[in-house]
Amino acid sequence: MTVGSGPRRLSKGELESVHKSLIEVTRKQRGSDTPVDVAMPDGIGFWDAVGQLLQNMETELSETVREEGMTAKAQLLSRRLGVARTCVRDLTRIRLASFTRHAITSNLLNSVNKDSRESIGLPLMDWNKHDPAERIFYNGLKDLTEMYKASTSWSNMLGYSESVGVVTEVSETLRDYSDDDNQESITKRFAPTEEEWEEPDFDEEDRIREMNDYPEHASSPSESGSVEEQPSEEPDNLLRIKVLKDVEDPILMADGTEVVLTQGDIETCPSLIAEILIAAGLAEAAPI
């Protein structure tokens, strides 16, 4: 392989190890608030290895359907691919959330006290055990946190002696996502101005009395909204197809029933099975 042409291709044995590692890392990450270590083959990142794994599984499934039809083996490979994709979705969501929590927490604690991170058990990141893309994401979060602290005079609000200005240098990973005009305004050093305190006309007792009259305004709407807006998992989409060739073996449908497909049939199948049949030339899409 030419140097710089991309990550090396993994052997079949290495791909099987990546599959086991994907399931194991997903299981560990679900029970951890901090990013867990990932096993990476030599010369390739974790997510590059997972990408090769999914591509290999898709190829194996397509070849099996083309040569043998939708047999029990093909359905097993289809389910195996579906489980791997579910792991990728769940692991990405949970893992990025843990990186975000770690980056922001460690940045704020370091601004207060260098020893605060150790006191709450927040570990240092060992980037030899994480994917390079995750490091870019993590450093971008740190830069954004610094920009936020500077634009809000965060340290001054908490009464720290050190003067905190806006970050003068932003990593290259963020420059493509920022407007030049906004960047110039952010990079200017912020000097907090002192304003005279004006006694409000609204009396404290009046405020408490109004809160008692309208108790629903006292609670944060974000608290109730966060519970109601939790996304619910939706079932896989169905796809309507027309069968072009007879399929000898029965197809397992979403409701658990087995259906024998014959030429000319119009069926509604799970999108994954429908796409496999279409790719193998056994069916074609038949939208209404």
C-alpha cells in the first residue's frame, strides 16, 4: 500500500476482533460517564476499523443473497449487520456526550483550581487509547468553552483575581465553522465595565406574592419540556417492493411471520431486507 493512500486493509481475523471490540466498548460505555478506552489495530483508528467491518459485512450479505437467495444464513447475516449498526449509533451518541462532559468539566475546574479535577476523580485523557477524530472533537469543545468563558467574563463573575480575556487563538478545526466578522469581535480583549446599581422599583415582597399567585411560573419550563421531549425509538421504516424472481426460502417479516415471495408479488418489507432483495436483483421498489 502506498504511504498516505489511506488506512490499511484489515484481515478477516482482525475484522472479527473489531466486531467483538465494538460490542464490548458499547457495553462498557453505557455504564461510564467518562470515555472508555478503545482497542485499535496497528496503523488504523477505531472508527476506521469499524467502517471496514460494516463494509465487509454488507459485502458478505449481498454476495450470500445473490448466490444462495434469502436463506437462513442470509437472514442471520442481516441481523448481525443490524446489531452492529445499532451499536455504532448508540456508542456514538453516548461517547460524544461523555467527551463533551469531560472537556467542559475539566476546563471549568482547571480555571478554579488545578487540583479540583483529581478531587472528583476526573481522569486525564490518554489519547493513545482513543480515536484521532475524537481528539479533534474534544479539542474543539475546549476552544468553544474558552470562547464562552471569555465572552461572558466568567472568571470575573466568580471573583477570580486573574483577568480573563477572550481566546486569541482558535484551533484550525473551528476556523471553518466561524464567520470572520464574528471571529474578529470575539478575539478582542473584553474589559468588564462597572455600572451603578439602581434599586429596582419592584419590591421583593411583591415578587414573592406574584409567584404565589402563579406557581406554574416559578418552575423552569425547560424541566418539564426535557421530560416530554425525550425522543422515543421509532420502528424501522418499511419499504414496498415488487418481486421479480421467485425466492425459494421464506422471508422473516418484522412481525415474526414467514412469507414466501413469488414473482409478481407486491409486499411491504423492512427496509433492510427490501434493500438486500433489490441489490440482489430479486425485487424492485414499488412505491405507491
